Amino acid sequence: MAEIRAIGNDGSITMPTATSNAVINTWRGSFPKVASEVTGFEDSTIRRNRLGMTSFEGSASGVPRFNATTTDPGVADRPVDGSSTVLTVATGCTYTMVLAMQNITHTVNKLGENVIAFDMINGDADTLTVAWDESA
């Protein structure tokens, strides 16, 4: 199969609509690992570190949506343990995990821009599934 280069239009985010009443158009994710220093007195050249567990830190933003049944843009009523979320890079290339929305920012200006953004962190679940199927 020929090489395909993913672009932003190939991506998406899937989360429960009750979690965020927004049309999401941007997401960002980082997968840091905790580093533990294991340098001992017998080490004389360079500090030594071992990597621990993977974490997730990210954000998403978009345009708020509302209708007759929407009573909250997701600010007050969000699951404390997080909810299942799928971050898609391209068809067949996804990260699936439980994410909690930590900080929510709503920005409105006179020019007409209206953006809701939120930070995401690992929720209360020990799951991270990575699918990277370039043939999909």
C-alpha cells in the first residue's frame, strides 16, 4: 500500500455528548512518562533515570452548541471519574482511554468568536488502547 500522510482533516474525537455540548474541531495530546532517578554513589559519569507509568495530558476545543434539550455546555455536569474517549488521528489510528475534563474555559468576544476549551487528564481507569492500522 502506498504511504498515506495523515492531516488534521483525518482526525476526530469521540466522547459522550452529555460530557461536552460542543462541536470539537481541535484536540492535542501528550503521553508523558514519570521519570525516577536511580543514580547511585557508584555512578560517576552521568545521572541515571528509569521511566515509569504512561500518563495522558491533553486538551480539546470547539464551538458550543445548544438546543431545547441542552441545559449545560458540560461545565457543571461532568463525570468525576471521566468517560470513554477516542482520539482519532486517521482512519484505523486511534487512542482510546478514559479521560476526565479538568479545566473548562469558555471564551466569547465581540467579533463573534465563541470557543469552549477543556483540559483532559487520565480518568479513574487503567486503560489505554492504541490502534495503529495503516491499512485501514
